[in-house]
Amino acid sequence: MANEQFEPRIVGFLCRWCSYTGADLAGTSRMQYPANLAAIRVMCSGRVDPTFVVKALKDGADGVLIAGCHPGDCHYSEGNYKAMRRYPMLLNLLDQFGIECGRVRLEWISASEGERFAEVVTEFTEQLKALGPLNWQESISALCTGT
Amino acid sequence: MIRENQEHRIGVYVCHCGTNISHTVDIEAVVEYARTLPDVVQVREYKYMCSEPGQDLIKQDVEEQKLTRVVVSSCSPLMHEETFRNACEDAGLNRFLFQMSNIREQCSWVHSDRQKATEKAKRLIAAAVRRVHHHKSMEQREAPVHPDALVVGAGIAGIEAALKIAEAGRKVYLVEKEPSIGGHMAKFDKTFPTLDCAACILTPRMVQVGQHPNIELMTYSEVEDLSGYVGNFKVKVRQHARYVTKDCTGCGECVSVCPCEHPSEFEMGMSTRKAIYRSFPQAVPNWFTIDKRGVPMCEDTCPIHTRTQGYVNLIAQERFEEALKVIRDVNPFPAILGRICHHPCESECQRGEHDEPIAICALKRFVADWEVEHNLHPEPVKAEANGKKVAIIGSGPAGLTAAYDLARKGYALTVFEKYAEPGGLIRWGIPYFRLPREVLDREIDWVLGHGIKLKCNSALGENGLTVDKLLNDGYDSIILALGTTKGLDLGIEGEKLPGVVNCLDYLAHANLQGSVETGKCVAVVGGGNAAVDSARTALRYGAKEVMILYRRTRTEMPAISAEIEAAISEGVQIHFLVNPVEMIADSSGRLTKVKCQKMQLGEPDKSGRRRPVPIEGQFVEFPVDQVILAISQLPDLDFLVKDEDFDLTKWSTLAADPDTCETGKKRVFACGDAVTGPSTVVEAMASGRQAATAVDMYLSGEDLETLRGKPHRPHALPLMDNVRRPELPQQKRVEIPLDPDAGITLKEVEKTLTAEEAIKEAGRCLVCGGCSDCRVCLDACEVGAIDHCMDDTVRELDVGAIIMATGFQLFDSTVVARYGYGKFDNVINSMEFERLSHASGPTGGKILTKDNKPPEAVAILHCVGSRDENYNEYCSRVCCMYSLKFAHLVKEKTNADVYNLYIDMRAFGKGYEEFYKRVLGEGVHFIRGKCAEVTKVAECQEEKDKLIVVVEDTLLGVTRRLPMDMVILSGGLTPGRDTEKLSRIFGLNCAQGGFFLEKHPKLAPVDAISDGIFLAGACQGPKDIPDSVAQGAAAAAGALSLIDKGKVIIEPITAEIDEEQCAGCQLCIANCPYAAIDYDEEKKISVVTEELCKGCGTCVAGCPSGAAGQKNFEDAQILSEIEGILAAN
């Protein structure tokens, strides 16, 4: 396949309490996963404004991961529920722009789940490799010119 | 696009972290790349940026190069962000003009491809550099620290922490969920490697805790909620009711009288304790606790809330007089109800879930009859008169119960009865063969013996006896308990024919006069108890054929099931799904037939019973010469209606308040069937009790409104779930004996149980309520320290620091089915062995098998549930050592051969290796290999009746089969049962394995992830006693350093709202979980209360106008970070 050499770029928004700590744990445990994702630390998955996701895709990301505490475990009681509710609306919006919903992922990763973090990144990278590059500019201009 | 139009001088510092980063990331390439980034004026690399010389580089450049922003690329910010911020501040740069990028945990350690890791490091640095452009100078907020501390869990770690803080002169709340402090250590026999007696070293510390003026001990308590922040926590603690106050002297008199036994949790279920108990003699506090698990279903369902398990368990112990006292506390008619009660308690009995419900009703009858048989007639206790007079109209079950209750409170009672004898419906409605008259007379006389005046032949509305007259005559209050005396008609053709009678008239005739006109072929219409009684009475007064006509099916029949069975066995025929539509007479006007409509069941009605609906055109006729109508009854209230203060309901019953029993007339209350419509005897009694309570409160000037909506306590759990217990055998309930001589006569049909039968039957009770609520302990307690009505209390504590010391729980060995734990008697776990070996344990310290023999061969299996990827991968650290201790103890106390089956020996602590050597020298066999299974399938004679331990000896390379008498499973340590709940309450994270996560595994092992919370002991991970004590002390030091500093610095990452941009939509208010945002009505905008905001940023993400922002996590900062990640390369 043409995409064999394709290395997707992924932006990850990780909550400081669970998922960022979980990603650190993957590091201290020396688990290996692809280098495609670079993380941005936020205080809570509830802080992830949908425009962040759109901005990342527009600026060249092929996928975005949002990761927070498991339902019920949020350090701020319910921020992850807010993230969970915004997520389907975001997918809906992206779908209207012709962007596959497989490019944005919401995952619950606790501070003890270093292994899970590594698995999620590995799997997501594979998934995006299969989807191929996003080519935002082309999609959007196609949408704007109606072709 | 984010514009970077500000001029900045940025310094970038790339750390090698020894070789941790540099072995994967090409530092040189990264440095070269960083130099190309906008506004970067200085880039340095260094071996250890966190070291002093590393930090000095930053300080030096800030001063000399006039840096305005700093980026450090090294480890996780969770590790060293504070370090570098402090360095910036030291150099005079605001600490928030700094950004860190994590190229170790999230780059060099997780990637092995040097080129890809280097590219990723570049992206992360680019992101940090872009972000730091938008950083702003901020001031940190200070808050005072509350000087008190909270320690959760009072095992050895919690005890140590609490004592250290208390000794430093600070107040500590020590919260423990068990009734006593001490934790697991209190159960241990000896401690390794010194073989000190655990109790000897622990109990003095426990006493110190109990007596320390700075420690407030809260046992039997659990933290329910936590709010606030570091230095200023608010903690909600629920203190469970222990039903014993601190007046308890610990004398133990209550224990000797308590009838309920349960497996002892402290003794791992190997012996029993009473429902009122103290876990162990040295418990602190030394008070007893009553194990109440909620109101049992039998008691809750009983309309008069008889404390059923109380008397049942006393009967089981042959304490019949005490049992009767429990019954008579609420029920003056044990012999009557023991015969005729519809006993809803039995339908709810939890034993019925297992096999069959307890024969509660028959047990009640047994004790009542036993008393008569033994001529023990207790004198009614007369209360001291309170000078108030109450009249009760009606001497049925409702009226007499009300009289009984009020008389015991000192009221002067007069009961007015319409008929010549008291008893109401129980006298004229219930036939002799169910309730002999002498039983009835005896119990009514006993009630009247409480100083109650009875006036018979005094019907209300006759001979000038009226409500108003009684009120004028000086009665302070009146209770109307008039009952139902009018039978309901069917309203069909032929109903007025001679031969059609109402069941009330029929039964009253039979029961009051001993004779009644009865046909040869009788049909009874109805399905209730009155119908069944009428049918059986008809058989006894000459009817040759008796049938019951009922419009629904057997399932819907409201009559007592046993009575229906008895009627059928006496020859009564029951025709279901038929409804009389016409009574047909012959030419002479004599009743000959009853014509019925055939019915079928339709949808359920309001009562939940399926409604009968006619099958069009289908009829059936039954030849009869008498019909008894037993459909329903109504009160006869004609004389009352004339008084306009009284109202009738739409069901023609007397209107009275369902909670307070008040009628429309002041001082007049009403109860019983006249208010509720036809009910059972016990329901009428409950109604009478309700009226008595209301009258007493009314005449004492109390507010009757408090009677409304009383909450019920939770039901009891059906079976114990906390301690291993032998399979409960299935046991049939006792059969109610019948009198073989009774036949179909007026003689009583059912007989009383024998004492043996009663004791055996009562012994089947599971005491699912924990405490049976018999309350005999009340009399035994000389200091009056027992309060069966105690409620939980919830306290709110203010504390500055919190120490979690919630411990562990032992690995559940039943999970490893192949080891036979829970299946084979002599396979025990390590806590069970501790108790077995303990001098005050169930065997007094003798190591014995379940059949009380000293074992000849004992195997100790290491690593059960530890170091095993099927269960827990981690090493539990203590099992090797305690297994050695067990081996030593078995050797010391028995002549058994001891085999330790280990994977690796881990004797890492001080004196541990020496102990290992000592045990090796004691002749214990060590086999390196993990046990494959424990079986009872013998392959040769010497394996017969033994537990065969199958193991591969990996040193010899052979499989061995070892016949054993006892197998001890050295289970690992797993997180405490409540860990997950606690982690949510306290906002703690759990690490792999489920134990609480520390801030740093090496540098901050007792700090939790959340500031102000510290971890001590096994809740943080498996550890032995010395390590737990050390952590307890370390956590105390952490808490004290926070408290003694007196102030905390709060990171200014709160939300802020731009007044200009806010549209006042208030979406942020809905988003905030802390109620930190309010709406300013005047300005029409939302306003953040900074003190309450915790900085999650959820409101910012949800703000549609972009007015909300979060300090240090501003949109511009995050967006530029995104750009940085994606712009690189």
C-alpha cells in the first residue's frame, strides 16, 4: 500500500491526574509504543475545548486522542462526563466536514494503566495508518467548492 | 493563527538525565533545532538539569542573558516542575514564565527508534517554546492551614501516625471502621523475625491512643465525603450506631444473656461471638458493640412490629418466660395471635429463601400455651396514674390494644362494648375450633387487669351514650374503635330470599349462642377468612355439602392458606372463577339454586390482584338450600353521621387522618376496621396502637405532625457475607400438629408444638438482623449503657492534613480453586493460622486440625495469589517471612513434619536472612516449586484420608506427592475492600495492583497524588510491620510539616471570566462541579469565586463566547502548543 511509509501525527490531550500520570507510568515501566503521539497536558479532560481538536486537525494532525479518568474517578467529580457528552457532538460536526470519526478518540486511562496507555497509542496509530493522511486542506476546499 | 508579536528572550535547557534521555534522543540534534525556534536566545544541554549546577545554569542565564522565558526539556513536570519554577524565581523571573517538556517518561523511555524519538523530542520542545510565549506573570495565593489532622485507619501504621502527631502537640482525629483499633496486627500471634508476641507490642500503643488527650478516636466510623483543598479539608464522618454508649464499663454481663451467636470476624469464623460483642478482650475502646444489620423482614412486615427474632431466639435457648416478655411488649394477645394471625412475617422470612420459613406463629402460640400449662400467670404491671382519662368505644382487637398501651402509660381507661362480652370480631367472628373461648377470655382478662374498666352492653348512640356526653363527662380524649358490623350485599336478584344470610350474622349466631340454622347444601360466597370460617362452621352445624364460590382463583384468595387447606381437607368444595348473578327459588319460594356467571382473569387491579372479567354467555348453576354471603363488611355509623363533625369516606368508612388518627372532632381519634375497612386482627391491633400513640402525644402536648412519614431503617441482609461459614444444611420446617380426635367438631383442630419441636424450630432462625432485638441485655446492663434506638451520627471535621492508613485485605484463596480452600477442612489461610496459633484464639494456641488432632505433616504454600499473572503479579513481600514464622511455630508446638513450598526465598530485611537460617536449622523441609494442586484423591495407602500436595520440585526435577494433615496457604496482600470507594472520596489514584499511588516511588513514597494527603502502611503497597510503622511516622512528619508551616500556596490556575465578553448565558454555572460560579444579577454576567474554583477548566471548554479562561491553561497557550507539535519538522 502507498501508505506503508505514512506516519500519522497525533495530538493527545491528557488529563493531569489520570491519563498523563498513566502515560508517565508507561515511561517508568519502559513500555514501548509508537512515537507518533505528542501529548498536551490539561488539568481535566473536561477542559478540552472542541476547537482544540479542530485546530489540531486543521494544523496537520491525522488524529486526536482525548484521555481522562474513568467515569466516576474524575479528580473534579464530573469533568470527564462533560468530555464524554461533548465528544459525540464533536464527531457529528467532523462528520459533516467529511472527517472520519475514527480520527478522534476518547479513552479512559487511569494513573495505574500505563500498559493501557501504550496499547491505546499503538492501536490508534495503526488505525490512523489504515485511514491514511487526513489532507484537511483538500477535504475542506472540496467541501467549500461543493465537489 | 496565533500571532507571536511580543518580543521575548527564551532560554531552552535540554537534559541528558545521565543517559536516560541521551541514549535514545540525539541531544545535539535537538539543541540545534531549538536554536532555530523563534525568540530563542540561549540553548544549553546538561547531564542533570535538576542538579544544583544545572539549576545554576538557568539562574545565570536569566541574570546575564536577561531571559524572559524559560523552557526545560527533561523529565515529567509531575517530577520536577516545582524544582525549575523555584530556580526561575530565585533568579528573579516569575515562576510561571516557565514551561517544561517531558522528553523522558513520554519520549526516551517509551521509544527505541533514535530518529523517531529525536523528532518527537523536537516537536515537544517546539510546543513548549510556542506555549511559553503566552505565559503571564502570576502571583501565588496563600491560604492558612487548619492545625488539626485526620488519620483514616487505625492499624499499626495509623496508630503510629496518630501518636506522632499527637505527641507533637497537634490534635488528631483517628477514624477506624471496625469497633476497635488495632487492625490486622491485633490478630497476629508472633511477629517475624524476632518472634515478639504481637499483642505485647501492639496493645500498649493502643492504650496510649485511647488515652492521649490530643487524639479523638472515632471507631465504627467511616469517611463519607471530603471537600475543600490542601490545608483546609472538610471531612464528613459517619459514626455508625454501636448501640452501646461510652458509659459501658466492659464488664461483659450483656454477653452472657444475649441469645444470638454469629461467627466471629476476629477469629476468622473459627469460633462464635454474640450479637453484642467486643472483638477481643484488649479492644480499644473497650466498649461493646451490638451487631445490628437493619430491621429484619419479619419484624418490619409485622403490622405491630413484633420483635420476632427476639422471642424466636429466646425460645431456641429454652428461655420461654423471657420470650413471652418480648412478645407482650407489643402484643397482649400471644395465645390468640398464635392461633389466628395471618402471619405475613412468615412469607417474608429470609430462611424461606434458603429452604422454608420459620413457623413463627406456631412458636408464639407455643410459649403462650407453655405459660398456661406451667401455671405461670404474670401479674399485669400497673403503671402510676397520670390523672388523665380516656374512653375507648369498642373492645375488639383495635380498642383493646389501644387500651393496653395507654393503661401502661398511666391513663385511666374505660372501654365501652356494645355486646354482652368483650372481644369484638375475635369473639363473634372467629369459630371455636380455631380459637377456644377460654384462650380468648384469659387474654382479654389479662389486658383488663391493667386497671382498665369495661362497660358491656353499652352501644354508642343508645341510652344517651354519645361522644359529646363522654367528653362532657371528663374524658380527656376518646378513641373510636367501632369495627365493621354490617355485611355487604351482592345486589342481585333473589338476595332477600329466606335461606340467604350474611356471614356476620351467621357466625355471630354460631359463636355467641352455640347454635345456628344451617342448610343441608350450603354455598358460601367470598374468598376471605370469613368465607372459609363460615364454610367450616356450616360443616359443624349439620350441612352435608358445603361449597365456596369465588370469582377469582386460589392465588388471589385472601384467606390464610393453611385455613383453606383445612377447609378442603374437611370436605369443603371450592369453585373458582364463578360469580353469583341470581338466587333462584322454587314455586314455594324456597331457595333451590344459585346461578353464577363464569369468569376469567383480566388485567391486575389496584391491589395487584388480577381482576375477574365475565365470560359472556357462560353460566353455571349450583343446587343449594342456603347461601352465606361473605363478601365484605362495613362499619355501622348511622348514629355518628348525625354529628356533623364526623365524615364518611367514599367507601363508607369513618374519615380519620391516616397518620394521626384524628377525626373531624377535637380530642376524638378513630382506629380499626371502622376506619380502614375490613382487615386482619393484627392489622386492627396496629391501628389501635397508632391511635394510642397519637392520643398520648396529644394529651402530653406533643406535635402530632412528627408522626408523619417516619423513615424505615434498611432491611436486614439475608445471609452473612463477611466470614466463611459451613454450608447451611437444608432443614424442613416443623409441621403444625393436628388433634386427631378433633374431627369436624367444635374442638380446636390445631395443637401446640412440644417444647422440643419449638426449640428445634426456633433454632432454624438465621438471625439475619444480627441482633435479634430481644433487648434482654437492657436488664443485664447495670450502668444503662445500652440504647437499642441509637442512630448513626454524621460529623463534619475541619482538618489541614490527612493520612490514609487503610491497610490491606488478605488474598481470597477460594479463587485458586485447585488448592481446595473452602472445600477441604484442613486447608486454611494465613490469618486463620495466626488465630489458631494465638494463645487467646479458638483453640487456646494449640495447632489442631478440624477434628481436633495435632497434625503430623503440615505444608505451607508460599506465593498464593502473589507473583502469579493469573491473580496478582506483584510480590506481597511479607509472605516468605511469615511462612518461615509459621514453620517455626508448627515445629515448636507440634511434632509435625513441616514442608515449605516456595518459588524464591525473599528474606530481605534486617535479621530476616538470619531467621531463615534458623528455621532451616530447625529441620523444616524446603521444596523449591509452586504447588500444582491440593487433592484428596489418594493413589496409595499412605495418601488415604490425607490432603495430597502435588508439586514439581524444581531442584530435583521430579514431581512429588506429599500427604499432609494440614495445608496453610500463604496468601498475598491485596488492596483493602474499600480502596476503590476511598480513592473516589479522597481523589487518590490507584497504582498497578490497586494500591494507592504515591507521588513518587522513591522521593515521595508517603505523599499521595493530591496535596495534603499522605499514605502510610499497606494501603500504599504490601509491607511488613516495621515498614508500616516507618511510613506512619513519615506520613506524620509530612502532615506536621504542612500544619506547622501554617500556610499553603495554591497554584493560580483558576478560571476567570472576561466581563466584556460574557453574554450571561450561565452555561458555565451548570458546568461547574464546585458551585464556584455565580450570576451577577446587576451586571448580568457570571463571576468566579476564586477560593472555590479548583481549576478543572470545564467551564472554559463549555463557554460559547470565549469569555471564560483558565489561568496558565489559556486557550492561546494550548492552541500554540498544538501549533508547535504540528509545525516541527
